[in-house]
Amino acid sequence: MSSTISGHRAQAITSGIRTTLRLEGLTVLAVGLGAALSLSESWLPIAGLFLLPDIAMAGYLAGPRVGAVTYNLAHSYVLPLVLLALAATILPWLMVPALVWIAHIGFDRALGYGLKQVEGFRLTHLGIIGK
């Protein structure tokens, strides 16, 4: 019965919901990058920061469970939003890195890369990657 439920869940995610979530990611990417570019004097720090969250994939060297946890920590909106709140209140120099981090997550979501499940890198909250 659980395979039917998970199969049904994967089917539902790949319908219009998946498209909506990918468009949402594209919007987050555009707003995050636009805001970061408006605050930065140069695009170079933005380019340098953009792929930084992907270092979290190194957790997969310790196995799929550790990899999923490290990837999800770096690709959930929770930490960059905390960073954004700190930037807005007491540490303004963190504003651009926080916005770029948020934009990176939006980019990944727009491409269909979601939060990882411990069973494997290809299994995400947005469905299966590369089917």
C-alpha cells in the first residue's frame, strides 16, 4: 500500500503543481537576484556567492543520509531568511549574501531540484529528478 501512496504522490507532484512550484522558484530567483544586484556595486560578489550553497553536496561523501541533511540545510529557505532578518536589523553587510542564497534556492527549484530524501539524491519533494 505504501508504494501506491508514494506512486500517487509522485504523480500528483509532476502535474500542474510541479509547474507552479518551478514558476515560483523562477520568481524567487528573479526577485532575489534583482534585489542583490540593486544593492551591490558589482556583480562579481554575486557570481562568487551564487554556487556556494552547492558545497553542501559534499555531505554525500559521508553517505545519502548525511548528504540529504546537509543539502537540505543549505537548500531550505529557513537559514537564508534568518540571515536576511539579521541583515535587515543588525548586520546589513549580510543582505547581499542572504539574497543571493535565496536566489540560488529559487534557481534550483526552477530547475526541478527539490529538497532531498534520504533514500537517494534523485528523490526530492518536487518528484524524481531525471526520469
